[in-house]
Amino acid sequence: MKFYQREISLPAFSRGFHLITSHVEKALPEIKGITTGQLHVFIKHTSASLTINENADPAVRKDFETHFNKMVPEGAAYYKHNTEGADDMPAHIKASLLGASVTIPITRGELNTGIWQGIYLCEHRDRGGSREIVITAYGV
């Protein structure tokens, strides 16, 4: 079994949902040498998250942002953790709802996603800055 791992810094993205599949594939070209395996992507932050969803229509990503902002509003009176700004506690909640990692099968050297699937970086802060992700691929 082969194991490969890279830690990369993604550029700062605006608040919202952003496709990062190409960043991941570019960072770990060794995926091409894996016939059967898994790719694990982990974000090292508590106010941003990862998920897999629609990779074609940008309206889907805008709808995600709109929905999450309604579901987890800023400025709720019951939030105690607010010293870093009104977007901070909602960002932590959104990140917990979506999660810090995704796992994708590797088949014949390619990510085995559905035709309309891509990896999203979900930036929940107004100014989150660059984000660190750990990409691990393993298989035969």
C-alpha cells in the first residue's frame, strides 16, 4: 500500500462556498498512481469546513451561503463567544454542522466522484484568511 500526504495553504477566499477540487488534485499528483484507494482532505480550522456538492452551477453555492446564514444567524443574543466578531460563533457552528473533512474513493488514478460533485471549502468568516488543509491519499 502507498501513502502520500501534503499540507497546503489555500488562498484567502471570501465568505461563501468555493470549489477547491483542482487545488487538491494539483497538490497531490501521486493520486494518478493509485489504482484503488482513498483520498482524505482535512481542514485545520474551526471556522471553515469542507463538504462535497454541486460543481457546475454557481447558484448552488450561493444558495448554500444564504441557507446557512438563515439557519445559523449572526448576532443571536444567546451567543457568549463573540470577542472575535459577530461572524465568529456562527462560523464555529456552521463548521461543526458541515465537518472538518471529506473522504473520496480513488479508482484507476482518479477521484471517483459523481459527475456533478466537487470539493467545497466553506468559508464562514468575513475575513477568514488563508486556510490550511491536509491531503492524504492511500491505496494500491
